[in-house]
Amino acid sequence: MGFEGFAALIVTAIAILLVVRGWDVRLVLLAAAFTIAGFSGDASKIAFVLQTFLSTFSNEKFVVPICSAMGFAYVLRHTGCERHLVLLLVKPLRSARIFLVPGVIAIGFVVNIPVISQASTAVCIGPVVVPLMRAAGYSLPTIGACLLLGVSVGGELLNPGAPELLTVAERTKVPTKVQVEEYILPVILVQFAVAAVICWALSFWWERQAIPLSGPKIKDDSTPSRVNLLKAMVPVVPLALLFMTGPPFNLVEIPRNWVLAVPKESEALFNTRLIGLAMLVGVLAAALASPGRARGCIKQFFEGAGYGFANVVSLIVVANCFGKAIENAGLAAALGRWIEHSPQLLEPLAAFVPLAFAALCGSGMATTQSLYGFFHDPAKALQVNEVAIGALVSVGSAAGRTMSPVAAVTLLCATMTDTNPFTLIKRVAMPLLLAMTVVVALRMARAI
């Protein structure tokens, strides 16, 4: 690694410092990308960062799934369907205080599967579970930690429409549904179970140290008192459709000309647009289930899509630029040589490097897109399954996002519980790091 590589490390350290000091992460990462490229003295590398910005900015692999999923999440909030799903899941916990901590974490995890967006999931379940846990006597920092861990630990990775899976599918040609069933499921279940149990155990100590506070901060009169099963099923409509359209079920066949102008276009493009179609079907189901609010559904869909572009796609764009800049600076090659000389480091690095990067940029999707390529080629050279490595990168990215002080979901959970974001990060860090360590150990032992 030459001068350019060392300069990239220095710029990265400065970027981390600026983000910690409260600078906008988009500004910092984009400026860092162009600075690293500028140190090379090669105009073509600066041009490459600019090309990456423009191509990612318009890449429908991200824009269609993310913006349509966020649009669907806004429609769910507008129609109230997500509240009915949350109430259905919360109902068994009302009379079992001891199970509230793991129960709330599990509810966040489950709701995040169809909703995909962590911030939207927090908005869905927060107004229900925060008052519930406050009424049971839990302190606000404990509630915030449970909320953050549940909605951000990685439930969205069980949705075939998750952009992280599309990133892996682009390189490996393995369909996202196959990734979910064969690779993601065992890894994320171990991560979730270990993190939830550790958080549950720590919550007893947290509550002994807690200062008693008054009633819940959030009072939401829009929360329904009775569960409407029809509305409760609406959030899972897109997820069910995505599973039914592919193996192993193959129950529904979507004509290719419904989403492709040229039927022979790539399978990846078809799958990307199929996700958008599934979300539109979900919007239609929400409108039919809530006829009184149907008129506003399309407006809400596009408002949500705009939010997704501004707050999620934008992070992916700048993080991808930063990732390409450090790759061109020689850091990716240096990482590859390090793995080649020490193959046993492949799994730990594939999990913990994305974790650290996601903690910096606040986006699991952006991290997977930026860094998966760093590990794909070394895994292929070592004849290690690249899809399994992709699962580690994705789960590590989700863990890092949950520990990020700049992640939208962290800031939202802190706001909803009137808690300092760094307090929540301190509480979720140990469960996540220990869970990630268990996942890596089991993966190295080929137990998952």
C-alpha cells in the first residue's frame, strides 16, 4: 500500500472525526471520496467517482425497491394498517411483563420484514409499544434500546426485496429468495436470538439502576382499540406476493411484459421491478382495506418515495462513491492480499469491517453496496461460498447501522423515547457485538 493508500486512511480518520462531531454524513463522505481520488493525481479517478455518483443516483436497483417500499410504508401509516398488525402482535404481551423486552424486540424484527425501512418500522410500532412498556414500569432508555434493536437488527433481510440481497444477487446471480431461505435465515436468526437474549438479561440490571420517571411521553389517539384482521394482513401482502412468484412455491406467474418493455431484458431488472410491483399491489390492498382514506394513498406513496430517495438512496450514493474511492486507492487490494495470506480472517473481516463502516455512515444498505465487492473476489479465490459471505456482510452492516449515532432509526428511537442517541448505542452495542462474534464463530465452524 503506497502513499495514496495511507492518504486514504488519513482522510477516512478525519471523516470519522467530522461525523462524530455532528457534520452531515453525506457531505463528509462525498467530500472524502473526491479528496481521496484527488490525492492520486489521476483525473480519471476523480472522473470515476463522479461517474459512480451519477450511475448510483439513477440506478433503479436501488431507486425502485427503496422508494416503492418507503412509499408503501407511508401508505400503511396513512391507512393505519401497520397499527393493527402491531396490536395483533402486542396483544399476548399485555399480561406478561417479564416477556415485554424480548417481545418488543421480536415485534420490531417481524414488522421490519414487510416494511423494510427501519425508521418506518419504528414509526409503526413506537406509538404502541412505548406507552405499553412505560405503563409496565420500564425506563425510557430501556424502551428506546429495545425499540432500536428490534427494528434495526436485520429483519428486512428476510424480505426478498431487500436492496442488500439485490447487491449480492448482482454479483453471484443467486436469486434473493434463495439467499433468504438458504443463507440469510440461519445467520440472522442466530444474530437476532443472541442479541435479544443478551439485551433481555442486561435489562434487569438497567432497570435496577434506572431513575423512576412519570408516565409515557407518547400519547397517540390514533392507535385503534380493536384489531381489524383485514388491515393487519395488509403489510404482509407484498412479502407474500414476492414469495409466491418464485421458487420453491411458484404459485403466481407475473407476465414479464407487465414490468419490462423488452421481455428479454435481464432477470435482475425483472426482479427489481417486481419488487416495485409488489409494493404497488400492497398500496391497492391498503386502499381497499381503508376506503375512507383511499383518496390520499397515492399522494402518501409519492411522499414516502421522496423520503426514501432523500434519506436512504442519497446515503447509498455517497457511500458508494466513498467505497469506490478507497477501492481505487488500493485499500481493497490490500485487504484482499491480507485475506489471501490469512484466509481465516475472511469471515471475521466480512462481518466486522462492514459493521464499522455502517456505524460511520448510518446505512446498512449503503454499506453492503459499497463493501461487498471487497470480499466477493477474495472469497471466490479461496473457494468460499460468496453468497454466504454476502450474508455476513449484510448482517454485519445491519448491526453497524443499529450502533450508528447518525442513523435515522437511532435518532428517531431516541426522539420517541426522549433519550440521548449515544445512550441507546451504548445499550445495544454489547448485545450486537457479542451476537456478531457468535455468528462469525459458528460460520467459521461451518455450523451455519
